[in-house]
Amino acid sequence: MKHLLKMSDLTPDEVAHILDVADELKAQQKAGGTEPLLKGKSVALMFSKNSTRTRTSFEVGVYQLGGLGNYMNAATELQSGRGEPVKDTARVLGRYYDCVVWRTYRQSDLEEFAEFAGVPVINGLTDYAHPCQVLADLMTIRERRGALAGQKLCFVGDGSNMANSLIVGGLLSGMKVDCVCPHGYRPAADVLMFAHKYGSAFRLLEDPAEGVKDADVVVTAVWNTAAPGTSESESRLRDFAGFQLTSGLLKAAKPDCMVLHCLPAHRGEEISTAVFEAHADEIFTEAENRLHVQKAVLAVLLAVLCGIPARAVELEPAYVRTVFDQTNGLPTDEANAVLQTRDGYLWVGSYGGLLRFDGSEFHNFSTEGAIATPGCSSTKTASLPPCPVRKRTAI
């Protein structure tokens, strides 16, 4: 484990190890304080977006471990806010700090930063992933239920960063995962490809009632982040009608079902006030566990420096490589352009038409789909094999 940029950076053993360390650090803190594992170490806390829990939990966590946490507003205090290239900022901060936490917008910026920093980099949230939050969720579930494997986890909401990370984290932990999103708000296509190899353990649904049925844990997150009264806000309110966690909806879940929310919560939108307050202890324990799990991530990433023995794991690539050609979905063997849109779809420009990939199927848009392409006269769907077929060798 060199960085924590997304949940698929981790193996199942590494997830379990982080949770074990988090449990131990939490117990130590409750008993009077933790060992100064980061003594003499400095951590850059770089934030391009506002934050309550991520900022304060990292600041307190680094302090409790005996290190220096230095907060900086990347938008207003650093030259990156005035156009300095990401890789230049990374190469400077990597020479000052032992670790960098960055909360930003684009996952690609974070990954470029990690490539050039030369020190461990932690994702404090991007539009694509929120691994620290999901590790806290898993810690909370394990605390309450004793185990993760076999539990049914249902996420209801927008298929963005929280959904992307929960799907991967839940499956890595042996959970059954249902993700329920309105049409047009799907998780990222690469996440759906990752989930595809877990077969029936994962389902992508559009009916909240079907998803929460017999669930052990139901998770939601804010899905209306637009300014009130704007057209986007009104559109989301329409699109997410029926996706609020209410007492009525949760009757289909198990009687002792847990409800988690990463906060902040918009009561009356993604969750009712009654449900939120009924599960407030779980939700605020989840928020508290951000502190402990992030301390664990820091301890594990800086294990060699801190003298904490790193747990030996047999690394297995979290991603698989699948080659697509005319035998399994593409009209030609050439792809001229590839783009991922915010709704999670991958779009491929080819000589055979404009293709949309949803993680399991290609849809070919030709003349009937508004793209005039010689030799391709109809819109068609080609199904992929039931499982990715080629595993990437280590590079």
C-alpha cells in the first residue's frame, strides 16, 4: 500500500488490516491516549473544497499521533490556485512533508499528484471516490455486527463518489452489495466492471424497495448538492423522488437494520428526520470513526517510518484487464476516442459508430442514434461475457 487514492488500491487483507489498526488506536484513545507514532513527522492537509469532518478529523488525528498537521487552502493560499501545475506542487510538497492529504475535485489531478509527490498521498474526497469515509463505514459496521462477510449492504442515492467507494469496499470485505440509483445517476463504469467479477454478490437496481429488502445495512448520502431553487436542484428533486430513506421504506429491511450517512444530511431529501434521529447514534459513531480509521491509514502508510510492522499480504491486482474487440461487443477493433461522463458511462468513438459502455454492455448509436456512420445502420446492443476474462500481470 503506497497511497490511498481509491478503495480498489487495497486488497481484502489490507482493508482488514487497516480496520484492525483502527480498532486498536480507538481503544488506546479511549483508555487515555495513543502512542506518538508520528513523532517528528509532518502531514500536509491540502483542501480545495470545504470540509468539516475530513479536515478536523485529520487535524486531530495527526495531533493525537504526535505529528504536525499543516492545513492549507489549495484554492486561495497555494500557487496551485493561480495555475501552478499539479506536478510542480507535488514535487515541492513531497520534499517538505512525509505525507499529503488532498481533498479536491478531479480524481485525475489527485493521481497525477501522487505520481510526482514521492511520498504517500491520501484521498480526502474527490468527485470519484471517498475511501476514508467508506473505511469508517466498514469499521462502524464491524463494530456493531462483529463481521462484514455475508452482511447485505444497500446504498440508496447518487452513483457518485460514495457509491463508487462503497461498492468496491463492500465487495472486498465479503459483503453482498446492492446499489440503487435513478436512471442516469449510475456509478462509474470502471467500478461496475470491478463489481462484475463478484457475480451475484452485486446488483445495480433502480427500485429502492427491492434494494433495501432484507438489508443488514442501508447507506445514503446527499444527492441534491445544487443551490436551492436552481434548475439543477429542481431536476434532482424530481429524479430522486422515492429515493428518500423513510420508516416505510425501511420496513422491508431487517428489523435491526443499521442506517449510515456520511454527513452532512439534508433531512427531508435523502433521509427523513425520523429515520435520521432513530439511527443518530450509528451515524455519529460513523463520523467519530473517521478519526480512528484515518489515524490507522496514516500509521499503515508510514509503517516503515513509524516502526509499526507492516502486515505481509499477498498482493493481487484489484483491477482486471479485459480486451474488447469484434468478438465481444465492439463493431470494429479500433477505438479512436474514449471519454467518461459524470453519469458513469464510458463513451467510445470508433469507425463503427459511437458506443456507450455501462460496465456490462455496449450500446451502439448509429444513424438512428443521431450519428451518421457508414456501414452501421441500426442501434444495437451487444452483451459481454459474464466475467472479465484476462487478468493483468503485475507491472
